Amino acid sequence: MTTEVANRVEVAVCQLCGSRERSVAFTEPPWQVVRCSGCGLVYVTPRLSGEALREVYGESYWRSDTPKTRGYADYARDADLYLKTFRRRFRLVRQHVGDRPLRVLDVGCAAGFFLRVCRELGHDAYGVEISPAIAALAVDALGADRVFVGDLDAAVAERGATYALHSFDLVTMWDVVEHVPDPQALLRTARGLLKPDGRLVLETQNVASRFARLLGPRWQHYKHDEHLYHFDPDTARMLLDQAGFDLVAWTPRFGGKYVSFAFIAERAARLGRFAAFCLRPLGWLRGANVYLNFRDEMILIARPRA
């Protein structure tokens, strides 16, 4: 048995409902993507855990040689596209929090692009990121007092004055909960940091979307070492409920992003050799970009339950 396989652990029960009953959606050894028979949650087994899971998010994750199956081709290089995407997404955020100055916490802030947009708009923004490899860029841009390198519980424990209970108007998690072994625990901690009238903005992929069902195993979000769970609107609502949140709204609008033509060519490889061959010329247009929304990602707005 290789070390890579030995580091993986079988997942015996559903994270949401505890059921051991499930059906296999598809298999890509050593992984199985399964659907819980009790609640419908889609999850991956076996999976990495502990330090082995943290190591996934090293330098090679953010500048990956195999971005179609793991990480990003060059996350930092696409800074302008991420900033453009988050400026667009903030239009949705504003609908739920208004135009007042906010104290914002972005969990899983990566290079801090959302934080930079918040700062542009005059908000008091902080971030938490477990990957030192990418958090260094956020620290450089925003300062070590604004970005905590580690997990959210450690931030609360070590910087209690900054991460005080009920001190944030807005907590955001962009593409985070599907990566976390215990998303309920993360969300409960976030709930404690929100003011009673605060809002949580959570974005994740929608495995029940038409695009996901159309592509099946070729769906671009099936990246098994990093995406441990695949939620749909019903299972995402269950997750929020278990963490003490009430869902205010959910939408696939604003779930898209600005991408380079090179990105489109790269991801086409998941669709097969013919698609990759036909779209390969787009890779030469690296400077061009377009907004894409396949409506296979969803943004959920929630409030802490009284």
C-alpha cells in the first residue's frame, strides 16, 4: 500500500444525518463519490484527514501542474479577475446588509482578494486562512493584524480582542465549507462571532444543478482530495440549521466568476480529448477574460438564530 492511500480514512457515516446507508454515484479509485440514503448529502470516501489534509494546501495547490484535478493553475496571477468577481458579488451582499460600514470576517480568505474589495468600499475587514503559502499575499496586502494564518478556532483563542463574540456584522465563506471535515463546527464558531443582526454569506457548489447532472463524473468540482462534500440547496439548508442559522435566501446568481480564456481551455480537459483539442487555441488568449456562470454554484445568506 502506498503512503498516499494509507493516509486516507474511510468515511462510515453521513456528516449531516449519521446514516450509514448510501449509494455509490461513481468510483475513481481510490475514491468513491457516494450519496447518503438518509438525507441526500454527497460526499467522498476515503479522504485525507489531519495534517495530511492540511498539506494539500501547500504551495503546489495554488500553483498546480494539474489544476483540472487539484488546486489552481496560478491563483495569484489571476488577482485582477478575482477582484472583479468579488466587486460583482458584493452587489448581492449589499442587498442583505445595506450600505452601512461593516465589520467583516472572511473565513478562508486565501490571498485576501475579497478583503481588498471590502477595504475599497470602506469596510473594516479581517481574514483567516489556514494555508501559509497563500496567506502571505494577504498579509503583504493588508497587514498581519488583519489576517490570521491558521484556523478560525485558533484565531479566536489567540486574538480574542479582534475575534470577540458578537463583534462582526458579516462573515463570509467563499468556496470553503466543502473543504472542511466538520463544517458544522466551523459554522458554529462563526455564528458566535456574528452580531445578533449579522449575516453569514456562504458560497459552495450545487451538486444538484443541471450543469453538474449533465457532466456527471466530469463535473469540474469533483476534486476528491479537496472537495470532501458536495451540497445541494436542501443539504446546505440542513447544514446551516444544525449550526444555528436560519436561511434568508439562496441563489445561483452571482455564483459565477470572471475567468481567463486560458482557464476555459484548461478545464475543457475534463470533458475529454476532443473538447480539449477544440478549445486549446483559447489558451493563447491568456489576457482575455469573460464572466461565466453555469449556475452550478450557489450563494446562501443566513442569519444567526436567536
